Amino acid sequence: MRLPLLVLTATLLATAACSGSSGPEADDFAAGTCRTAAPDVLAIGEQLDEIGDGPDVDKDVLDRLKTAQDGLRQLAPGAEEPYRKPLEDLVTAVGLVRLQAGVGRYRSDTGNNLREKYDGAVTACT
């Protein structure tokens, strides 16, 4: 009786571990502005581990950051008050990474700032 119970427990734990998400999904974002912003916010989050420690950032990473930043730049100024500042802060943080990387002077503290602003936007919107 114990062996089947142990096997079942192990199987359930393994399934739960494999299906766990490492971060939020678009459906986790509040309806309205945040849900609209979710793909761009999440796209920025996907690049956080790809940025590296500097001084250079891969061009494909910078292109993906720019695309997401462009989307948020259009949306953030019209966002409802509790969401406007976190989204605008995220746009600015992406810009700093892109600016530094563009001249080969990206620093990891700028990436840490981007991660902080990403976390702030996610917290505000979920």
C-alpha cells in the first residue's frame, strides 16, 4: 500500500514542478491597460537574463527591448494613474540600457535597475 502511495506522490510532485511557471503570464495582468501592456512587459522580462554584465549587449536582445519599449511608450502616458508611473519607469529603464549598450558602455547596475523597474510594473499590474 505504501509503495503505490509513494509513487503517486512522486508523480504529482514531478508534474507540479514541470508545470510551474517562472513568472507571470498575460492573463495574470489586470484587465485594461495592464492587460494591453502585458506582452511588452513580459517581452522585457524575457530579456533580463540575456542582457549580461556588459559592456556589450547582443543586438537581437536590444532589438527585442526596443520593440517592447516602443509599444509601452505609446501606451504608458495614457495609462490609469496607478499604472502610469511603473510603466513609464520601465520605458525609461529600457532606454538607459539601450543607450549605454549603443556606445559599448552598458553596466550591470543599469540592468539591475531595469529588473527593479520590471518587477515594479509587474507588481503594479498583477
